[in-house]
Amino acid sequence: MADTFLERLFKARREELPALLWSFTYFFCLLGSYFMMRPVRESIGVANGVENLQWLYTGTFLTMVAVTPVFGWVIKTFPRRVFLPAVYWFSLVNILAFWALFQSGIAGAWVARAFFVWLSVFNMFVVSVFWSFMADIFSPSQARRLFGVIAAGGSTGAIFGPAVTAFVAPRFGSYSVLPIAAVLLLGSVFAIHRLRPWAIQSGGVDSGRPIGGTVLAGARLALTSPYLLGICSLLVLYTFLSTLVYFHQAYVIDAAFSDPDQQTAVFAGLDLAVNVLTFLGQFFVVSRLVGKLGIGWTLALVPFGLAAGLAGLALAPLFATLAVVQVLRRSGEYAIMKPARDMLYSVVDRETKYKAKNFIDTAVYRGGDVGASWVHAGLTAAGLSLSAIAALAAPVALFWGFLGLRLGRRYRELESASDPAETG
């Protein structure tokens, strides 16, 4: 009876339930760890000076570009069963090293800036690796049914993470959450090992051999396939608009709250609201949306909604307006658009799933970030108000939505093709 209830609740078959629940746990631990640390990063960004954020974004992008070939070499050289947990062990050691520096009392502004850059890189790589793994071990039809539930595991962790930070930071200091985040990350490593039997049996995937190819194959694949170029464009538009709203948020919160620990608690509160809505959307909405509307319209809903939100910000650039737009935008991205975007990779080959996807999710993503940060700095230097910038961004959001519709059509064509390795 319990299995039957879970099958109906998760839209999963009985044999899929163990893999689904371990994937849920994996993502819970991963995003729980990250979202404990994210408010710390946000307060560092504000303390560094909102007018200097573009330099932190530039440092993040350059670090991402430097790390991407190293990651490509790791994937080329080692089998999945080795490099997958190794990514998380390496990240865990980094978290503890930063905590030790902060606790030592010798950590200055440059260490805080390094943590901002490191966490921004960490988030991109570990989440990209997670979804590459999911696209590798679940078929396209399973992805449409199960990815929303799996993503809800991350949202559950993302609710847990900032809730812990909002409690701990005002009482014990912001940096005290780092060792807690490191312990939680261990749960992801354990879940990876529990998923290995399913990963081997699903589709006969051999996790004992390296993927091979070249170190820069991810960039080559991403920049030569029309399908992947479309995904790149979708992601660049998302990061561009998200960064503009993020800068708007930083200015407003810097003006409204002066104490760094209070700012950390405010950021944690916003994260908590986002993640509660995200969980509900992932658990109850996204798989049904994809089933009824298809991936194209699922990808387009958030951009069209953001266009309306940016128009509202242009008319009323207040903290209350910003909070509503930011919470709805981020929860819509995580609950609806992100799972749908990751489904796009279920119809491509393994090298594309790991190498091209990682390049897109890291270098392309952060490239959009840094470009938007300098565009925002230029528009501000030119004298444009936050309202004017929001008004200019609204048509970009509309174009983003139409691109999502086009990608949805191409996904259906690839899924129906006899060769699943085709990438356009």
C-alpha cells in the first residue's frame, strides 16, 4: 500500500522509487548545503560595495573559465563513479578551509571576496554535475515524470538551508554555518553511492569507463550545435535579466538595512520564501505543466511573467515590489523553468550531457552574469535610474519567452528521431 501511494504521489513506477528517493535525498543535501552559505555570500557582496559587484562577477567568470578545462580533463580521464563523488569531496575540503580562515581572525577583505567567487563557482559546478547525472540515468519519458519531484528535493534542502542560517547567523555569526554546510554535503556523497546500482542497470550505462573525448569538447559541442546554441541563448538571457534584478535588489537592501548580520537574515528570509514556493511548484506543478503544455510553453511562462514584473518595477521601484518580483521570478525559475531546461538534455549523448552541459551551465552562465553586471554599471554611469533599466529589460524578457517556445519544438523533433545522440 505504501508503494502504491508513493507511485501515485510521485507519478513513478515501483521499480523507479528507490532511485527517485535517493536522487531526492542527493539534491536535498546539495542545495541545503549551498543555501546555508548563500546568504553569507550575499552579505559579503553588499559589504564589498554594491558599486563594485561587477568586479566580483568578473572574478567569478574568469575563475570559471580557468576551471572548466580542468573539469573537462577530469571527465575525460576518470570514470563517472570516481569523478562524481570527488567533486563533492573537493568542495567539502574548500568549505572547511574557508571556515578555518574566517575563524582564525586573519581573514581580511580578500578572503571574503575569494569566498564570494568560490561559492559562485561551486554552485554552478556541483548543480550542473548533479543534473548531468540525472539526465544520464533517467530516460526522456522518466525525466518528464520525475525531474519535478527530484528538483523538489533540492527545494526542500533550499528551505532547510536558509532557515538554519536565519537562526544561526544573528546568534553565532554568519560564518558559523559553514561547518554545518560541510556535514550536509556528505549526504550527497552517500546518495551518489546508493544510486550506483540504478545508474549501471538503467539503459546499460557503463559507469566504469571514462567518457573520453577532448578537454575542450564541451565548448566545441555547445558552440557548433544549433540545438545547444539555443540552450546557450536561453541561459544567457536568463542570467542577463536575473543579474539586473539582483543588482536592483542589492541597492534596495543596502539602503534599507545597514547591519551586515541583519542583511544576511533578510537574504535568508527571501531565500526561504522562494524555496517554499519552489518546492510546491516542483512537487505539484511542473510535471503536470509539461504534460499538458509541453516543454516549450513551460519554458516560456517565467519569461513572460518576468516581463510583467519588470514593468511593475519600472512603475514602483520599492522594496515591496522588488521582493514580490524577485520571489516569484526565482521560484518560477527553480520550480518550472530549471527542471524543464534540464529535460532538454535527456535527448542528447553522454558526452554532451556531461561536457557540453557543464560548459553551458558554468562558463556560459557566468559569462551572462558578468556581461549583465557591466551593462548595468554602464547604464547606471550613464544616469539611467533603476526604473528606466527595468523598463528596458522588459522586452528582453519577452524575447526570452519566444526562444523557449522554439526550443520546445526542437526538443520534440529530437525525441522522435531514431538517433538519440543527435544534437541538432
